[in-house]
Amino acid sequence: MALARQFGAELIALHVADDDRPEELIAAECRSAEAALREHLAAARAEGLAPQPVITTSAGDPFKVISDEADRVEADLIVVGAHRKRLLGDVFTGTTIERVMRLGSRPVLMVNRDGEKPYRQVLAAVDLSEASAHALRTARAIGLLDPAHAAAVHGFIPLGEGMMYYANVDQKRIEEHVAISASEARSALGGFLRDNGFTDMADVLFVEKGGPYEAIEIGVSKFRPDLLVIGTRGHSGVKRILLGSVADQVLRQIDTDILAVPPRRKPPSG
């Protein structure tokens, strides 16, 4: 509702009921859900917004229903709650939310925090790929990223560092090697941002030694953003998304709100 107020956007509140039960139970849940949604949305109506409650059913695949409904209404953004405080929170986060991201082609905002404070401090995880560039452009286009108030985080692994320790190379030389690698990574990150039209972001860079998740975790700790932006890499089948297998770690362990942007949809061939 806060985003709808901020951007004058149309708000659709979707509840998916499991239809693998007796009809009377399904009907009762749908009535209860609609009443609850209307009660929650009453304040928005009082402010002049016109939110639409939508109740639908699914035979065990809520992620597909969510994606299909988003496509039907041509949604700019799918917003989901983390459900982390529930007993089955990790199950929900690791299935429905991840599958919505993997299956769909629309950005997904996972809300972890309480309150309606606007997103002022935004951190973008950048791996120098087209997926990262697309995530930045999308976040800016929907109004959730102002480059003048955003930062980027990037992880790097110094090539050969392990072999240098193995060969008993002097610690000072190893540290110099790591420092050179960090400088090169910082230069590459700044160049990537400038080349993609995000020059302002090149002023605040977190270049951290380690893998993608380790770098994101450190960047979040240092910058304390209101929102983390990540680009996902869609795969078919059961393969993971987002920088290899980092998605589950980010979704489950990072406490800030997370905007996950899937790759640009390819036009149909033929």
C-alpha cells in the first residue's frame, strides 16, 4: 500500500487457496480470505486508492498462479512477504518465492521489514553481468533505485592466493597481491557502472574479498540499506538462480527487503 501511494500505482492483493480439499473448506477459506483482504485494504480505500482483492485457487502450485496472475494484469512488480516468523517460513521462502522468481519474468520484491519507510538507501549486488545491468535498469525504471543514493557491492577472489600460501610466500607479498586484485576489481566495477549509465553509483563501492554471498553480507552490514537489489539468472529444470546457488542464502539470511530481477525475457522465435 505504501508503494501504491508513493507511485500512484494500482494495487492488486492476491490470495491463493489450496483447492486439494473438500469444496466446502475451499469456499470457507476463500470467503475468510476475501473478508480479511477487504479489511486490510480499507485504509487504502479511505485514502482514495482502489485496491483490488483477488482470491483464486491452486492445486499445490501457488507460484505458478502468482506468476500467471502477474502476467495477466501485466504487473510491474510482484510483492511478497517473507513469512520468516512462521514455523514453515524457510519452506515457504525456499519454494514459493524462489519459484516465482525462477518461473516468472517480472521483478519480485520480498519484504522483510515492518513499517512503510521509503527506500532511501539501496545496495545493488553486481557481478559485472548483463543480468546485473538489467536489474539496475529495472530497479531504476520502477522507481526503487536512485543512483545518487545507491551503492554497489561486488565480490572478488584473488587468483593464485591459495597457491601463494601453499608455497610459503611472504605474507607481505600475499597482501600486496590481494590489494592489487582488489584495485583491479574496483576499477572493473566502476567501469561497468559507468558504461551502463550508473556513474553516480561508482562513488560508493563495496569491493569485498570472497564469494558473492560473503560480499553481499559484508556490504549489507557496512551500508545498512533499506533495499538490496539482485539480478537473477533463470535456468530450466531444478537449477538454481542468482549467481549460482546464492539465492537461497540471500533470501533466507539477509534481513533487508530484497528486489530480485529476472533476466530480460527473450522474444519468441519464429
